[in-house]
Amino acid sequence: MESRTIRFVRRGELVSLSNVPPDRTLLEVLREDLACTGTKEGCGEGDCGACTVVLGEARDGGLQYRAINSCIRLAHSIDGLALWTVEDLAGADGSLHPAQEAMVQCHGSQCGFCTPGFVMSLFGMYQNHVARGEPVTRELAQEELSGNLCRCTGYRPILDAAQQMAELPRTSVDEAAIVCQLAALARERDAAAGPYLAPRSLPELLALRAAQPDAQVVAGCTDVGLWVTKMHRQFGRVLDVSRVEELRRVERHDGHVAIGAAVTLTEAFEALVGDRPHLKTFASRFAGLPVRNSGTLGGNVANGSPIGDSMPLLIALGARIVLASVRGERELPLEQFYTGYRKNVLAADEVVARIRVPHPVPGEFLRAYKISKRFDDDISAVCLAVNLRIEDGVVAHAGIGAGGVAATPVRALQAEAALRGRPWTAVAAQAAAAALRSEFQPISDMRASAAYRSEVLGNLLQRYWLESQGLQHVNLESFRIEEALAP
Amino acid sequence: MNAPEKHLAATAPQPATGASHPHESARAQVAGAATYIDDIAEVKGTLHAAPILSNVAHGVLRGVDAGAALAMEGVRGVVLAADIPGDPLLATFVHDEPIFARDRVEFLGQVVGLVVAETVMQARRAARQVKLDIEALPAVLDVREAVKQQSFVLPPVTVRRGDPERGIAQAPHRITGSLDVGGQEHFYLEGQVAYALPLEQDQWWIYSSTQHPGEVQHWVAHALGLANHDVKVECRRMGGGFGGKETQAGHVAVWAALAARKFRRPVKLRLDRDDDFMVTGKRHPFAYDWEAGFDDAGRITGLKLMLAANCGFSADLSGPVADRAVFHVDNAYFLGDVEIVSYRCKTHVQSHTAFRGFGGPQGMIATEALLGDIARHLGKDPLDVRKANLYGIEERNVTHYEMTVEDNILDPLITRLEQDARYRQRRAEIARWNARSPVIKRGIAITPVKFGISFTATFFNQAGALVHVYTDGSVQVNHGGTEMGQGLHTKILQVVADELGVPFHKVRISATDTSKVPNASATAASSGTDLNGRAAQFAARQVRQRLAEYVAEKQNCRPEQVIFAHGQVSGPDALMTWEQLVDDAYHSRVQLWSDGFYRTPKIHYDKHTLTGRPFYYFAYGAACTEVAIDTLTGENRVLKVDILHDVGTSINPAIDIGQIEGGFIQGMGWLTTEQLVWNDKGYLATHAPSTYKIPATGDVPEHFRIALWPEPNPEDNVGGSKAVGEPPFMLAISVWEALRDAAAAARGDAQVRMDAPATAENVLKALKA
């Protein structure tokens, strides 16, 4: 079947590509079809950032810039967007963009292979912060560059460059012109059916889902992309939910916030952190920024990896998942969505529509802990989210979600039961820790041994107890020497 | 923070050396315009190859069924051992490694052959469909098991001096210990890649991402049954090497060349990242057992140390790696009565290979562990015990391999760092803080580095270069070294620019090419600038000498009176621009190009007794690192790092600081987050960055200060500089020692066995064991 033409804006011009297979990646299109080899492949799985490019999307009258991994992004998904690669930043006269110039001045490139990806992450930062008059702090630079790996420099010069670029003469993007071009693209969109289906509305999506139950459903493609690059899977037909307007909304209701299934992890965490600011570090430790910019909360939840980090938190928060089909909607507690390893209750004609997360309530004490080999951009060996509501010294409500300890993300029912209705004391915390350890039989793998996982699961509840008592400096996540030494 | 003080534009005034010129490719790299092998425009008809991997760690290979693969879209065929026209073994030194597994597989991931197809994805997809009939045999996966079974790739080596048994028996204190230290994946950002193009008359042009084009040339010629002059190998730059492209690039190039020969078409072989992990060797994991005696000051009076290197299935570079480990057991310390037994163990995993430090880190860490244990055993500050054991100046100054340490700056260097980093005050503060902190414990350590510079195989310490001056006065340099990001080319441009007295931008480098400078050694052992920089300097000096003689003749003066500086040339009578002189000289038929050759003086070494002077000089440094651990989970963070490092007179401070910072962070990764996990079938379960975690931006401590030792190299070396590629890597042993210090604070006793890497799990284990 003929593929729909992919059309996007690059270097101020419209690019049209025909006959691109539905499972071809954006990086393959760039390097092989367009002979633009500036963008590199380092790992082919979205973990090193060498392939980072920036996408621009018309949102609310302006442009939204997102650095993403092109190696696991399907090329068709950029239809209707603007694209920048490392080859698109310098002026016609060869003058470098501040992101590039700062990298030269700060000696930020050694072997240079990761450099194009860093430059594009810096360009994304430039547009999202510098161009808006916001400062680039070292903390921001570390957070937004955590999805880019460099093996040569030790990062210090690159972090310097992130701050240095704001000091150089400003360069701007002609946003109005691009918004105008994108609007024209949206109006003239090739609506023909094809092997890559990217509906714009929920009814359209549900009809296609019912009609094409075999089509591979994708959102940000940050996991499915690896099925293509690493497992060599080929898809005859792809159903991309990421452009469905109704699924891209974050709606605040009385009692809960509803996060559409196609809302990116970046925006979803913004909503969650908005309600619960202390989740900021946990959110920033979820993959790297390019993955959070592409991947969606709905995708993380639907994918159902036992080591996905959003689910333990959502389970602890008592989140509910809404499934939709042409037959209507149904809703269930998130933990009941999973039936086995990467298996769930989704019917052949259903999609995940949104996730409803209750607002904080008075007395709630929530902590989410992640144990991994590397602090940033790693997958949990153990993830534990504990959400207790203490009323008059007694546990009135207990929500505990865990990852890395079973075949699915799970709710710790026994530990919750051990706590519910009991006075919140060290003894209760120990009992809950023991319940947690006996409740799950984790496996040994390359991330950690079963024994370590079990032990730490209980120890994290001990940490939670200490934090609930107001003890400072019991968690390295927030540890700073200067604060620790302050009288 | 560590940014060099001045940023110099390309047109900076002379001299070029000593200035922080940006990397010569920086502007191209940031614009995506620097070309790596996979970026070269493909010649029409190019085919792509993908490896067929063994799925068993050890077994008899009974058959290869490629039927299903051959039926797949785009597949042109397979290449197997039977297709090799030359020697079926690689031309390695030990000559023990088959190009493709033939009747036996010896690790899970061993390459049995290739699938060749029109696109890379077609080839990779089809390679997975090739069925291997393998009868599994018992596999040796553990290095201690290999010692027990005497499973070796090379015979054991013992170095002995004095009477260690007596030194231990008569000592007032004795200690024994064991340690296991993991390997390390190079994780060069650019994976292994080669592109082989057939030329006329059975000649071959190989683009290879390699640290050693000369060896790739030799290996390819050997495999094709040709002479070296039939093969030209070219490499403009690598996207990282770190030792991982010293020999390992050769395999990939040989495979690509064999496929190109079979199909008479250009063939590119770019390994998928996961295949790269599965196929190529890594830093050698080591296991250690020791017994030591020491006096009340903590001074070692006798040491018996066993080092078992996990070499994988073949020798590769394991002999020299294990030798360098033996040479660096002393690190900065005098070992008077010592016995070192080094096992080179054969296991059924990837063949471990060169990696920054080349066994040096694995040698040093054992002694640093011992000194930390001795200090805690005696209740002393580990720094005092380290200082008590340092090499002396007039006595206690001969290494266990009989080399006199002539350039020792250890004591003043460590003492200055101790003061600058406020080590003593901080140690006291940390002790007070730890006493009040129930969960988080902090630790601090200073460890030194003394690293021997030169290839231990003396004959490798030679280099050649070409300097071409064109009629317009522009200059091109070519030399046998390769650029992998370390800034070698930039430094050489600086050296040549100064030698000719021209601005930096007048000089360009060209790709490393076996048809330009032959027989070049690997760019390894930190020697790139020492060897090639001097060769290039000598080549430029000869051109300058000819020009000086030409001017002297015209101006009737001596050649020494002709001054080359600032792009101008002056004699007693007249001043002219460099360009004018070059033009004049050309028309007077003066040779405007030259070669240069350098061999390192003074070095000699007997490989049978492992004694002599294997190193021209030593590079020194020390690091002070503070860490924190979480005693509930074992999680840990590096909080502060201060480094004082010796690069002699820096040719380019920005590049040298970059090597120090990058080396330190890479070493920190080796000892903290980077864990290679093989399962009980010999399957490497950590084979991608999703599971193998090199440091990321968030792991860099906010306080990360580098200072350079202010003295030139006392040996006559290019520009008074010292080699810098590897030595800073080992400064990261301070991270691991600081973690052990923190663990000791939590345990409240002397013994801390903490295997490396210090993952959260290993730290928690160390708290309980």
C-alpha cells in the first residue's frame, strides 16, 4: 500500500518524502535517504543521545521545541512538524549558533561523535530557556543533558558550554514563518489511508483501532522503536496515537488530574510535580530528556514493563486508568490493568485514553524511591512509592506501589494491610518492611540480585519512616554537603 | 571551573604551543561536518555485512545452516571460514585467534561468519536467521575457577625481589586480603566500523576506525594472502578509542575485507551497539589474593600478591596488559621484599584487550586496597600510611623490576594537594559529621599515581611523520598517530607551527594513512604526542633547516642566524614573509618537504626477567575525593574532587585538562556504575547502554578542580611535556578508596572488602560482610 507522504519543515523549507515504510526510523531517513550524516547513531536504542534532533510543533500560536532521539523515532511521526538537525544551525556564512560556538570555546568536543547530539540538546535548551530570558543553571544543564552520553570529556566543559551559550550574542528562530508553514501543512494534510495511520481525533482513532486491530499501536515509540532497531521487527501497519488531540490534554478536575495517554512524559511529570513538587527529582531521573520528550505516560503504562518507573508512583497515588473503544469507555484501578508480564486487560479494539491521578489530600505523605546503578537515565532495580495518610497518628490510608519486584508493576497489598488502621510508629514501619519483603519474590538479573532487591525494599520503608519523622540527610537524592554542614 | 584562562582564536600570536587552541576539528564537529567512517559517501554497489554470532559459550561447531537467511530479501550470501584465502588465523602476536570460528566456538558472541546484503538492516535481520549446530562443552566463566583449572592463554609470570616470606614472618603486623575487580566496556560513542573497497590489481583500500592502521593493514593482507603493500588503511578520526580500537578494529576490518573480496564489491561492516558489546573485548577483570607484613608506621616489609587476569578466550594483548599490571603493583610505593604471581587466565568470554591504563589500574588498585586496609588495621590515617610507603629520592628508589625512579615528585605533589584540598581538616570534619549521621556516611581519600610512559615492548617506541610545505606557504602534516578525540592532531599542529614559525592556521593535518607513513605503532600507551610529536617536529625542523640554509646563502650569514617567527623569516639583512620565502625557495629548487623519525632513548627491558628500564619517564598525579554512601541502600555519590596532575610543560592546557577530567570520570565509572554481568551460560547480560551505565552529566561532582604541576619533564621530551592519556584514569582509585573509607565509618571496624565496581549492591554487601 502507498504510504502517505511525509511533509515537514526544515531550514525554512518544506520537505516531502514519499514511499517511506511505516517502520523506517527518522535517523535512517536522515542518514541514508537524505545523506545528512551529521546526526550520529551511537546505540540505536535512545540511551546515548548521539542521534538527538529537535522537533518544533505549533502549539498555542507559538512553537514548542523538543529534543528527541531520532534513532528510535519513526520517520512518519514527524509529519507536520519542523525539524532541526546539527547541520541546520550555523548561518549561511558559516557563523556558528551560540550552542555550537560555546562548545568550541569551552572545549566541549573531543572525539566529536556525541557532539552533534549535545549540540541539539543545547539548541533545545537555548530555545526553551535562553530565548525566553531564563537563565541556564548548572542544575538545569545537568538535568536536560542527562540523556546525552559523552565518553571523552567528563562533561564539565559541556556543562560550561550550556551556561556559556547564554552569554553569547542572541540568535533567533523565525517562529512566525514556521508556524505559518506548519499551519499550511495541517490544512493540506494528506488524509489518505496508508500503512502509517496517525489520526488527529479520538473518534477517528477508535474507528481505526476497531478496523485495524493488527496495526501496531505506537505513541512516542521509545520502546517500540527498539523492537524495530534491536529485535528487527517489521510492521505492516502502524497506528500512531500521539497526534490525537483529545489524548494530548492535561485536564484538571475536582479531585483529580486527567492526563491524556498521548501526553509526553515531560508534560505529564510537569502536571504531577505541579501537584507534588517534591517529585521533581524523581521525575527528572526518569530516562533522559529526549526520551521524556517523545515517550508518553500512556505508553509507559500500556507497555507495562515491570521496571517502568511511572506505575509504582501512580499505583501509590491511587491512579485509575481509562480505556476507550468504539463501544465506550471503562475505568479501573491501574494495578488491575496488568494480568502478567507485559500483559494487560486491553481488548483488541481498545486504547488507553487517559490516567486519572487524585490530587493531594491533607495528611498525605508521599515519597518515591528509585534504586539504580546510575543516578540519572537508568532503569530501576527497585522502585518504591509510598503514600500514607496519617490522621491523629494513625495510618488512615496506605498506598504502596513497587517496581522491579514482580512480573508487573504491583500494589503492595500486604504491606498496606499491615499499616492500615495502625499507629504510625517505628514498629509499624518495621512490620510493613517485613511484609514488603515477604510479599514479593524478585528475580536476580543484571541490575541486582533477588536478595538485594528484597533487602532494599524493606530498607526503603525504613528510609520513608525516617523521612516521615522529619530527619534530614537520610537520602542521597537531596544530599548537598553545604546543606548537610550548615549548623 | 577548570576552563583554561585564555581562549585563543586560531590566529593567536606565537608560540602555538602552550596555548589552549580548540581541537583542530572542533568547528566541524559542532556543525556535524566532521566525517567518521560511516559518514563517507558510499561507492555505488556497496554491500553491508552483519556478523553471525555463536549463541553458546563453548562448544563444537558441527554445522552452519544459512538456508533461511539466504532466502531473505536483499541477501547476497554469507562469508565463512572456508572463504578465507590466506591464513584462517588472525595475524596477532600470539597467533591463536581464528578469524571466524571453524570447528569450535569459545565464547558466546564469537563471530562464525557474516551475512552480506544490500542494506545493513537486511544483513542484520538475516544474520539472526542463520542456524548454528553447536554441541555444548563445559565452559570456564570465572577467573578463580580458571586459576584452579590452570586454564591459561599464556604461562604464569612471577616477579620476585628480596625475601618476602621473611619480610612477612618477621613483621609486627600481618594482613591477608582478597579482591575482585570488574572489567569495563570501552563504550566509544562510535561503534566499530570498517569499509573495504576493492582497487585494481587485487589492491585494497580499507577505511577503518582504528588506533593502529599499520596492524589493520598487516592483518588484512595476511588474511587475504597478500603483501602489506597491497593494502592501504586510512583513518581520519575515530569517535573514541580508549584502547578498544587497538586490536579490536582489526577484526572488523578483516571481516569487511573478506566479504569485499568474496563479492568483489565494496563492503561496509558497522557493528550494531549490542553486537559490539557481545563481540569485542573489554578491560580485563582481575582477582587478587595477598598477604603482607608491615611495621608500626604501616610500612610494607613483605608482600606476596597473586593477580589473576581474566583474559577471555584468546591472548590478544593480555600478555603485555598483565605485564603492565605487574609493573604497576608498586604504584608510588617502594616494595623491597615482594613476590608477584601473575596468571593470564583463559575463560570462555570475549577476549579482553587494551583499555586506557592497560593493566596499570588493575595493578595499582591492589596495593591501594592493601594500604587502606593497613591504615585501618593500625588505626592510622590512610594518607600517612601511603606517605610512609612512597618511593624515596636517594634510597628506596628502585622498582621491583630494577628501574631507578629518577624523577620522583610524589612527596611534594601529594603534600601540596593535601594542603590545597584541606584534607586533614576535612577528614576531621567528616569524622565529626559521621558520628551524628545515622544513615548517610561520608568518606575521603587521597591516592597518588605514578605511571610508566613508553610501550613496554621497546621496539614500538618509534614514529614517523611527513611535513609538506606547498608553494603558497600552506603546510600539511601527516604522521603515524591516530586521532580518537585526545587532541593529538591539535598538539602536533601546534608543534609544527612553532617549528616553522608560522601561525597555527597555516598547518593542516591529513588522515592517518599507511601509504604515507609506514609501520607506525598503535596510538596507545599515552605515547601519541611523545612519539609522533617529536617525529613531526624533526620533519619540520629539516624543512626549516633547508630554508635557513637557503636564506643564509643569500644573506651571507650562518643558518642559525635565520629566525622563523610570526609568519616571517628574518636574516641579518632582510625580513620576508614565510610565503615569499617559500615561493623563492621553490623556484630555487629547494626541497620543501621532509620526513621525520623518532625513537625513544634510554629504554631497554628484558621480557624474560621483566627487568630493565621499560619506561622513559613517569607521569605523576594525585587526587583527593570525598564521597557519601547511603547505609540503607548502598547508593553512593561523589561529592568533591581535587586533582593535582603532572603533564610537564603543557603543549595545550585545555586538551590536557580535558584528558585529566575525562580520564578521571571514566575511571570513576569503572569503579562505581559500570558493571559487566555475564550469566551462568556466559551470556553478557549488560550489552547496551540501557543496562551498562557509563557516567552521565549528573555524576560529575560540582566541585571538580584540576591543577597542573608546574615543572617541565626532566627528560628531553617534546616541548618539555609529559604524556597524559592514561595516567589520570587511575586517579579515580581515590573514589573507590573514599567509598571504602565511608564504609569503614559505617562499620566501625578495620576490614572492608568492597569488590569493584562499587554499585549500590556491592557497597551494601561491603557494609555487612
